Amino acid sequence: MYCTLDYKNIDNTIESLTKSERLAKSKAISNNILNEISYLVRIRDLAVLSNNLPLCNFNADFIQAFDLAFNAFHLSFATTNEFKLKEFIEYTQTDKIFNAFKEAFIVTNSTLQNIDVEESEVSFIYNAAKKAKEYSENYKTSVILSEDSGIIIPDIAPFYPGVISARHGYQEENLSLLQDFLFKDEYDSIINNKNIVNNLVVLLLILRKYSDIHNKNNPDGRISWSNLEIPDYIPAVLATTASVAVNGKEVSNHTGTVNGFINMTVMKEMLYNKTESSDYNIQKIIKQCTGFGYNPIFHITPDSDSQEHMPLEETQNMFVHRRNAFNQVLLDFIYKAMSSQI
């Protein structure tokens, strides 16, 4: 008995998405609805192929393995970060693309045993693949999904901080920036919170860039904060590369991104706000930097025609870069398994 996928519901979903007012009137900056359609088309193609398996040169053993394992592979997410695990479980429960092929997987909803994987600074792809392969060597009964994420802010430097996003705030030069900006007790209170440190350093690096530009244009070296021209929003990209590995071998990797901005408005308010104490203003900045990853300072526009900016986590596009990467890499895994490429 061959495992088959019902593509009639997929057809209906594609039709509803292509006719939706949201697609006609709004082009989200992440093009998420267009991604949804493209993924569903790919799932439908897989469904047609699986239904016509005897006519195709596909791997019958793979399809039979679906039946023997309750039509599913065991899927485990290689992370020791409870927040990312929670996000992954939410993805498997709510993402409409994953739900179209969720019967292919039994999801492990607990944290795996920590395996010390030394990540280099080569690339997101290298780090994600290395983690997936090393975990899959220890969990041979599971398909291992891993990811490596970061933020890219070209205004600071090309592809910065990129692969060092999780630790760039602790570079010696950046720690000096923090020490110059904060009072000692404030520095001591936040130095062990890597999310606050990384976010605050990003804001300070942007501030330093525009201060340097101002100094260059003013040979006397005097800086007047009220005359410092800093944009409210600095372009940035969140990126995630996801990797899938089985038995120590990487099967596939894909990258998802979302375009957005670093919100500089609170920092600018602090510079220009002379009615409040320095301590009050700095505490306001620290509060803005508090949260998971770069979510606290990363904003997007709801659509291409809007001038409005809002925090990514307040929109339906939260985690969209990881969702897109997960969808692509898992679909690719299914295709390669069915076509005898694993």
C-alpha cells in the first residue's frame, strides 16, 4: 500500500490565496503570501507524484517506510535554546505550509541533549550544516533540523554582524563602546544579558557612524547632538539558514530572510531629550533593547505602500525568516527522499 497525499485541499487553498484581497492590495515586504503559494504549488506537485508512484522512478521503499512508521519520519530540532524550541513547536502547530505535509513527520517537542558543536565564523550555511550533521550522528533514528540565524546591517559594515550576531557585542572594541556610554552600575547590570548587549551595541555602532560623518564635515570636531542627522530607521535583514541531516549526512539547506529596519527613534529621543536625567534616558534605551534576539529593535513595514513601521513580533510575520527556511528545507528533504536521492 503506497502513501498518497490528497491535493484537492491544496488546490482549494492555492485558489483562495490567489484570489485574496491581501494579495491584490498589499505586497508584504517579506512577500510571505507569495511564498505560501509557491510552497503549496510544490506540495501539490509532490502529491501528484506520490499518487502516480508506479509511473515514476521514485523510491517505493521510502513510501512504504511512511506506512511502517505511521506515515512519518521522526523530526527533531537541534537546539538548546528553549525560546527557539517553543517557536519551532508553534511553527509545526500553526504554519499552513507545514500542515500541508505534517503527516510526513512525528515532531519531537523536547530539547535534545546538548552536543557541543563549535561554530566557526564562515557562514550561516556552514554553521547550520555542521550542527545538523553532528546531532544526526548521535540521533540516528531522527531527521535532524538545525538553523543558524543572524542580522545584517549594511549601514554599519558589509554583512555585519552576520554570523557573529549572537556574540558581536562582546568584542573588545564594542565593550569599550558600552563602557563609554553606560554608567558603571548600569554596565554591570546588563553585561551578562547578551540580547541587551548585542542590541545596544548595534544602536551605538550606528550612532558612532553618524557621529563620525558629522565630525568629518565639521573640522573643529565639535558634535552638536541636536544637529546630528540620524535616520529614524536603518535598513536591515534578518536571515536564517536551515539544514536537514540524516545519519551524519546533510541532505539539504535553505535560507529564509525578512527585510526590515533598525529602530533608532528611541536613541534619537535620548540624544535630544534634555528635560530628563541621563539615567532616565539610558534606562529607556536599555528597556527598548530587552527581549529575544534582535526582535526588540527590528521593525518592518506592513506593506510596500505603507510608511508605518512596527516591531516584527507584533505582526503576523514574526519568525517568517525561520518559517520560510524550515518550509523550504523540509520540502526539499521530502522530495529527495521520494526521488531516491538520500
